[in-house]
Amino acid sequence: MNFWKTFLAALLAIVVGCMVMAFMWTMILVGMVAAFGGGSKTVVANGSVLKMNLGAITDSPAGSPFDGLEVNPLTGSFAMSERMSLLKAIQTIDAAAKDDRIEGIYFNLGDGARVSFSSVEEIRAALERFKESGKFIVAYDEAWSQMAYWFASVADKIYTNPAGGMEWTGLAAQLSFYKGLLDKLDVEPVIVRHGTFKSAIEPFILDKMSPENRLQYEKMVGSLWSIVLEGVSKSRGIEVAALQLLADELAIDSPQAAVEMKMIDGLKYQDEVYEEIEGLTKFEEGENDDPKFVSFGDYAGQIVPEKITSKNKIAVIYAEGTIVSGRGQAGQVGSETMVEKLQKAAKDEEVKAVVLRINSPGGSALASEVMWREIGLLKAEKPVIVSMGDYAASGGYYIAAPADAIYANRGTLTGSIGVFMFYPNFEKTFKNKLGITHDAVVTANNALIGSTFHTPSAAELAYFQKGVEDTYATFVNHVSDGRNMSFEAVDTIGQGRVWAGADAQGIGLIDGYGGLVEAISLAAERVGVADDFRIYEVTSTPTGFEAFFSGMAAKVRSAVLRDELGTMYADYERMREMLDEEGIQARMPVNIEIR
């Protein structure tokens, strides 16, 4: 009797719990639908101005309904942020340039904008094409950050609030080092590497940059800064040397100084900027308080791709995130998932060519090898063009190597042809800090190899080193074959060195400069369908109940950690990725903060 009472009580608790969970998720999903905007279609009238407030620009389209979900761990509240893929953003700007109803663009990034360096480069190029149509661009912000200003400098007019300002201080790359922390904890990092510049492991063994690492970062950051200087110089008509001097002397110390130095055209409040825009359009006074603005997101939702019925498809496959074996999770490129996408594109007779968009700092060398093989098989069937985003380095370059052509932005970080192996030895940590010791029985001399509670012997380290050397040789050979270079030439620019895209063409790592749109155009030209093709984006969407809600769980976990760790969150995530990955890795340094 007691059994049945207990059983029924438990059953009731489960049913009630499921009902509560169902109600909660229903409310969340209803809120998400509302946030996505289920209202009536926005009317684009003649004389309209496209209002750009970009929100978060992502390299690939959303793969999960939770991609835009923002969680506040303190209040437990949920909100949907504006998110748009880079390709969609560029298509929206290009469509507006041809739309007679759109007379210009009003540009205001706002606090919520999250756009990476390489994406800025591609969108900025689209804005320059927009200006060629003869339409205007006006930019305004209450205070311009350095990156936002570079983005907006393409505008005809740039304004800021009279009490605002702008940052103009130059770029800096800052790395975190953990050797002191590991020493305090008695953690001994076990590290085996090949590559003079393979700096991913330096934070665990040094307290500052090695001379080789400093050299590569000086070159890399210098190249990125040159891109910013040249872009602003061309748009604003200010000499590069003068712009450099303004940064060196911190001369832009007030809004008035920005105007005096011709970095900004004037100090205005937003309503005054609106009045100026009214004068540039067919706006009729009295019919509204503001110009005929149409939001970027609303306008993007109305764009119908050209040649939508074409049977000639150019497939765009995204490799975004850390490279791992298996299916991978959000923010990862799983080898199994990627192989499925590549095979699907190979079998689809309507897919005439493939653009592989890589935005990855690398990861597992073995997973990279698996994808390298499949990309080579696909290339035998149809052209493969690689488009590099922010990063296509180490494992990211590994999978790019077999492509027919590689295009990158000048601000892309690439190369890093080198490998390493890393794991922590906690034997002394547990003994000295916690009083815990370990003992074992073995059936062979080196049976404890790889244990995190065992100091490796010389034989074990030699075993690891051979694996690293063999993997490096394989990596270099793949690049040598794909890029038609000698082993020695690849080794010279390899050794783990990271290169900016601006320097990559001269050393043979890429074939030319251009973004995703240019890579798609090249792919269409290669197969003779430049005038008759449609873009087919291959995305991954979670399937099944568990996969669907795992996205929500990942968002909550990330939000809590971000709240607790603050500025240390990026370091934590990259370190966790390195520790989670077993075996030999081909990845970029632990964390690069460019500001």
C-alpha cells in the first residue's frame, strides 16, 4: 500500500512538474515570436531612409531559435536581441542601393552593435558600393568608439552629440598569462609543440610574450591598424601620417577637437540630424515628425533573393567556431556534422559550386584532418572556394588548404600553421594543496601516459613529440599540395605564425582579397552561371526535444558565467576549450583582445 501511495505521489509530482515546465516554455516561445515581430509588414514609401542600427552581426545564419536569446541571470528575464547574418546585411545594403524608394542611409550603431573587425570591412565595402548609386549616408552617435568610427567614416557626414566624443587611440593586442597562477597552485603544464611562433601555450609557461610572439603581434596588429588608417584617410581626406599623430598625441580629447581635426563634421543633437536628413529627401513637412525611416531589420525581411527559382545553386557552407571531433555544439565546427554537409552538397546535382566560409581559430588536428579529406573529395566533384572571415587560422587554415581558391579580408587573421599538445599535471597540486596522493598498478612501463596525476617520463615526452612532429609534417604537406608551394616554403611561413590577411597574399596563403559576396561571385563564374544562380545556405538546426532545449541551457550557462567572470570570461572559455580537447591541437593563441 505504501508503495502505491509513494508511486502515485511521485507520478503526480512528475505530471505537475511537466505541466509547469510546458507552461513556462510556452510563455518563453510566445515571447520569442513576439520579439521576432509578428506584426504587419512595414510599408516602404517613396523618399524613405534606411535606418541602420545593426545589432549583432553573425557570420552564419541562426542555427537555433535560441541564438538571439539574451538571458539576465540576476533578474531571470529573457529578451531577443537583433541578429542578422553578414550575408543578409550585405544583401540588404545592396538591395537598398537599387531601390528607388530608398534615398539614403541613416547610420547609428548604438550600444547594442556587435560587429567584428572583418565583418566591418565587408559591410563597409557594401556601404561604399551604396554611395556609388549617388545616395547619401549620414552617421550619428552620441559617442564614437574607435571601431564604430572606422565603420562610419565611409559616410558623407558624421555627427556626434555636443556632450559626446570619440575614441582615437590606436589598436592594441593584449594577452593574458597564467604561469604565476599555475605556479601558486603547483600545476605543471605538460606541453609539446612544433612551431617557433606557436604561442597558444605560452600563457601557461611564460609571464609575458616571447620575442617571437611579440614580433608576430607587432606585425599583425600593425597591419590591422594600417587598414583602419587607410580607410579613414580615403574617406575623410586626412593624411595617414596626420591620423597617426592624432592617435599618438591623444589629440581627440573632446567633441570640439574631433570637429577641428575634421574627423567629425559637426556637433548636433539627434533631432537636428533628423532635420538635416529631411532636407536631403522628398520628405513633406507636416506629414510626420521624422523622416520616412524604415528599419534595417524590417527592410531586410522584405528582400526576395534574385533568381530564386534558378536550378543553379551556389552552396554556402559555414565552418564557424572551434573545430572538434563528432557533431559539435553551438559555437563549434563538428567534423561529423561538417562531413554530412559536404557530402550533401556533393550529391546535390543543382549545387554547381561550393563556398566554404571559414570563421575559426582552429581546434582538434584530427578533426581538421577528417574535414580536409572530405573537402578534397568534394573538390574532385565541383569547385570549392574558401571565404575567410575573422579567423581562418591553424585548424581553420588546415581545412582551407585544398580549396580551388582562397579569398580573405585584409583584416582576417590566418596562417598559424603549427600544432601542439597540452594537458595539466595536477599531481603536486593535490599533494601539496589538498593532501591527496595517488598510487597505481601498471602492466607496462608507460601505462600512465597522459594521466593528469602523473609526471611524464622522458620516453613519454618523446612519444608525444613524435606525434606532434608527424602531425605538423602532415599539415605542411597538405598546405604544400593545396597551394602549390614547396614544403620548405610553407615551413618558412609556418612554424605557428599568425598573419593578417593584408600580408597573406604576398606569401602565398591566399589568392586575393574580398568578402563572402566576392567569393560567391567567383564560384558562379568558375562554373559559368554568373547570370543565373541562387545562393543556397547550408545550415544546421537542432532536431529533437533534447537538442532544441540544449540551446536554452547553453544560453543560461553562458549568461551566468559572463555575469560572474566579467572580463575574465573570454579567457575562461578559451582555456576550457583547450582542456576539453584531447590529443594534438591546431589552434590560435589562448585569447587575443584587440582594442
